[in-house]
Amino acid sequence: MAQELVLGMDIGGSTTRAEVVTTDGERRGTGRAGGGNPTSHGAPAAAAELGSALRHALRDVDPGTVRAGLIGLAGVGRLLADAQGRAAFDRAWRDAGLRCGYELHGDALVAYASGTADPDGTVLIAGTGAIAAQFRDLRQGHTADGHGWLLGDAGSGFWLGREAVRHTLAALDAETEPSALGRAVLTELLGDAVVETPPRRTVSRLVQAVTRRSPVDLARLAPLVLGHAEGAAEVGEGAAPIVTVDEGAARIVAAAAARLTATVARIRPAGQVHPVVLAGGLLGVDNPLTRAVRAALAERWPAAPLLPARDGALAAAWLAARGLDPDRDRAAALHARLLGG
């Protein structure tokens, strides 16, 4: 197959990324802009960020030579149902000089493809929210959770943060000293860990601090939970460091891992050997939750590879290239060159 240019984009709430690559795996351009999720930013602002990322990625490339494009976007269904929003994206695409069309897909496909070239398998995404999806021939099928903070997202960053606040409130209700995690929650949300007398005053302040913010803002407490579940080194004068694990944080992490594993189990048959890709801000790095989820998944599906998600924009470009040439061997070789696997 002759060398051709393709373009991939990974659009999230905080960043928009674009990659131009050749169909033999050479990177020709990259672009980055602000958050481009139309659900959270509105279609006009999202389209402006899309255009900015495209211009940066195409500055050393003739846009007219790009043969195919693919965009991965969280909440893609809303954009597809919004004629004005889709028109704004189309204009940004054309204004960048691109003459090829583009495909719009959900972020689950791009996350899955970033971890493996296998067309069949599972992705588990845990960030602010949480969702799992099965893929067959790179088409999304059976999907579980992703229901949002009010109805689902079990084991997500929001879920961890909410459980951390509940853990703190339980200690205050019992008029017992908050744990290290509880003190960290109070400091993060109230500015200090002082418990008033009676503790109900602190309870009231804590509840107000949470309810004044957007509910999903609780996800910012997730690193506190993970850090205290990992344990902190306490060093006394002339003594060796002692690693102290907050038992409450450890229980929250164990419960989150169980819920994420249960989400996968709802869609993935027992004994399946196809890969599981772990993606999202919580599962993309080494931490107690990632290790617990990996252990639980390995116990349920011992023959399945457990793979980390990689670069979403490069994965989108790979998917665009695969659309031009679906040969599995060549697609796998290109995936290895672009994404290392």
C-alpha cells in the first residue's frame, strides 16, 4: 500500500489533541489545544479548540493530502444528535483545509485501540466517571455503567471522593478523631483539619462545602484516597521510616476495585482470552486501585492480557489508517510502530 496521510484526534474535557501520521507509521504533525468536549464547553467553543489543534498539527502538512480522519470524543451521541454542533465541527474541519471526511466515535473506542491492535476485547475506563465496553471487530457492543455520578460511575474518581467525604462524616458523627484521610479531606475542603465543639458544626461546614460545588468536583479528592491507601512514610528522630496505611482509605480502594471489576463482569464472558485495556486517569498510572483492579481481573480472566491505554490521538490516527487498509497483519504492524503494541 502506498504511503498516505491520515489524521486522528482525541478530544476531552481538558485537552484536544491531533496527530497526522503516514500509513507506514511516520509522525508528520501534532497539535494541542484546550478542552473540546461540546457537552461541557458548548459546541462553538469546542469547535474553536478543534480548529486550533488542527492548525497546529497541519502547519507543515498540505491538508489536501490527508486521506482520512477520525475523532474520538466523550459523549459523542450528543454531538451526533445536535445538528448545529455537528455543523460547527464540520466548519472547523473544512476551515483547516481538509478535504477528506472524518468519522466520529466515542472515547471508549479510541481508548481501547490505544492499548491493542486486537479487534476483539474489553476496555475499562476509570477517571472522573467509569465505564466498560466490549468490542468485536473494533465495533462497540455490550457496554456497562457510564451512567453519570447520580446513577452510576461505580469505582470512579467521583465515587472515591464521595466515599472519602462519607468516611469523614461518619467519624464526625461518632465524635471520634478523623483518620489521616479524614483530616486530609477536611483540610482540602475547609482549609484546615480542626474539628469544632460540638463536631456537628464541622459536619455542617463540610456538607455545605461539598454541596456548593459541582458534584463531580468530588473527584479531586481521589488522589487523597489513593495516597492514603498507599501509605505515608512517618520518620521519627533517629528511627527508620514506618509506612502507615489509612485503613479507611484502603477499604474505599478495595470497594472501588470490586465495583470496577463487577462492571467488567457484567459484559465480559467468563473464560474470555481477548485483552482488557485499562484506561482513564485512575487506571493509567501505578497506584493501589490499578494494582487491585489488575489482580481482580487476572483472577477472573487469567489468560487475558491486561494492557495499559496509550496515546489516544495516535490511536485515532491508527483507526483512520485501518479504515483505508483493514488488513490485520499490516494494521498490527502499524499499531506497533505508532503505539508500541
